[in-house]
Amino acid sequence: MLDWMLAPLLLLWPLSAALTYIVGISLANDAFDRSLAYKTRALAEQTEWTNEKGEIRLRADLRALLADDESDAYFYRINRKNGEFLLGEPELPTTSTEPFPDRSHVVFRTVDFRETSVRIAALEMVRGPAAESIVVQVAESTEKRNALARDIMKGIVIPQMLVVPLMVLLMWVGLRRGAAPLKRLRDQVMARDVDDVRPLHAPDAPEEIAPLINSFNDLLARIEHEGEAQRRFIANAAHQLRTPLAGIKMQTELALRSVTMDEKLDALKRIAEGTERTAHLINQLLMLARMEGTATDALPLTAVDFRLIAREVVSAAYPHASCKHIDLGFDMPDSPVTVQGSADLLRELVINLVDNAIRYTPASGHITVRVIHGETPQLEVEDDGIGIPPQERELVFERFYRVIRGQEPGSGIGLAIVREIALRHGANVTVVTPHGGVGSLFRVAFPRIVMQAPAKPVLS
């Protein structure tokens, strides 16, 4: 801050001194010129023609008339309008050929005379019996003017050389005192532990940085909230992993103690099922962590035909549904249903919705997956399973939350993944009761997009 304040000051300081000098010397010149014009008129009034010789002479002493002190150097010249010399210094340059606005107007000019600079005032007047025009010139040395200019510069520069450093010192002291709360705030932040996300407290901080402190405290609050969510996530994930791993360990011990081959095979089968559930849980955890670690604007989005993705997932889930004697149906329009998104994530969304429906639909139940091409592309997964009470329909999208009536094993992550994927695609996911009044209907509504060309099928 001091650098930014000093740079303009040091730049404007010499400019201010120069402008002040120019204005001061201009005012001084005006004063000297008025004095010189007065003396020129006085000299003109003291001239007269002699009747005897027809010559011009002065009625007063020149020194008493012009000089203010012994150091003054004045010269004069009187000549006719045509330039003919009459009286005074014949070497003084004449102004007889220059136009005069009127006979009361004094004309000024600066010339070199006898190796010095002089200021000349010239006045035209009428004298003599024949009313002849004569020109009276009075010249004075510019030394007084130059001396005054030097005095003006001294009067300007010397005080400023004292005032400006004092001003800089006061600015430095003021900035240090003003920045002291910022230094204390910095020390407060640097002294904190990495896990300390308490709000900053700086009551004496400058008012200008109060919005910054408030924004930083808001960021700390969000970090604390996110950290708490991550800690809950890790604790829940550890708990969810501990259960299948404990089952695998128990079945392994049973297999080791088994005597007959049938007992060993039964234990190995249970170990395989537990391993599959654990692998599925780990994959879901990795999927959720990957989405949370990727910025929304970094998600690669392409135009995909959502019908093909949904049909692929339903085809892959059909054997699983058949094992539970569940009627799994699929309904889609004839024309493409274009969605702007990531094919891999959209596929994961459909997989989790279909898997959730199969998991909580009893044997001989019905599941219908629909892709709708309306005002906005939509996906519906309807089942006639245990259903979700209205008060729990928002909670089911939280991590590790499971419906109390559900007896099927599960991690409670699938629907959290569905919501995360939907949000990253600008979609809205809801759950309602189907028209039949039994089960659940999950609906994902995607935003409308305008396509210039038909979407290419995306399959993998």
C-alpha cells in the first residue's frame, strides 16, 4: 500500500514544483512588467522639446526617475517613429517599426543587450510643436526576475523537501498502525492447527476487510460441514465394510472346521456371496468418491440416446430379476431420447435404480422401466415392492440410509449415487407412489436440449 501511495506522490512532487514555479514566475513577470510600464510612461512624461535647438531633453534625473536601488540597471532610448535616434542609448534595439495598438499601449519584448538579457518596454507618444510621434523605450536587466525565480524555487522545493519525507513517515506510521489488526489476524491464522475451523475473531479489524473475514468464516463453516460429512461417510463406510468382512471371516472359519464336503461347499458359497457384496459396496464407494472429487464443469458431456443405455441395463439385470421370479419390463419410444451427459455415469444411474427396485421387490413382483420422450426426457422405474413412506422419501437419497421395513441386505449408497449423478446432469430425481398405490416410482427428469443433428448411439 505504501508503494502504491508513494509512487504517485514522487511522480507528482516534481510536477507540482514545476507548475508552481511557472505560475509564480508568470505572476512575478506581470508585476515587473507593470512597474516597467509605469516607469516608461513616467519617462515619457518627463520628455520635452527645446525651442532653441529643436531637440528633445529630460526634465528629471534618470537615476531618480527609474532606479529603485543601486543595483538596478536601466537603459532608455527615444527616437522618432521612423527610427531616427534622438536621445538615450543609441545601441539599444529600436521598436520603431513594430505596430502599436494605440498610443497608450506599452509593448514588451526581451532581447540581449551588452551581453545580458534585458526586458524592453516601448511606448508611442506625441511631442513637439509639430505634434510628431516619438517612441520611448526603457530597458531593465532581467537579473531581478531571475533572482526572484530562484527565490521562488527555493521557497517551493526546500519546504517540500522537508514536508514530503515527513509526510511519508507519517503515512508509514499510519499504515503500520492501521495494518496492525491485519497482522494479528495473520498471526491468529498461522498459529492455528490444521483441523481448527473455528470462525475468525477480529473485532478491531478495519471495516473494509469485514466482508473478507465474513466470507472466510463462511468458507470455514462449509469446510467444517463437509469435514463432518466426510467423517460420517468414513465411519459408515467402515461399518458397512466390517459387516460383510466379518461374515466372510466367519464362513472361512466354518469352512476350515467343516468335515464333510457339503459343509465346505456351503461355506465357500457363502464366502463367494459375501465377497460379491463387499466388492459391490467398494465399487459404490469408489464411484461416490470419484464423483465428489470431480468438478461439475469438468464432466465430459456428449449427446447420447438414453433409450439405448436403459435397454442395455435392463437386459443385463434380467437374469437377476428372473432368479427372484420378478417380471422386469421395459418401455421406450420409437424416436431417440437425447440427453446431454456422460454415458458411463448415466448407465450407473440406471443400474442403481434397477438394482434397488429388484432388491426391494418381493418374488412374483413387477418392475417397469420407462424412457419417456415428452417436454423433457424422463426415466421412470416403477415397482410394486415394499414402498417408501412419504416422510422418508427425501432421506433415502442420503448416504447409508435404508428404509426401516427393508429386510434385504444393502449398503444404502445406491440412491445417494443416483442423486449425485442426477445433480451433475442438471436433472431432478423424485420418488412417488405409483397409480396402483403399491410400491415406489422413481422419476428422473432431465433438462431439455436442442440438437442440430440426431444423437449417435452410445454403447460399450
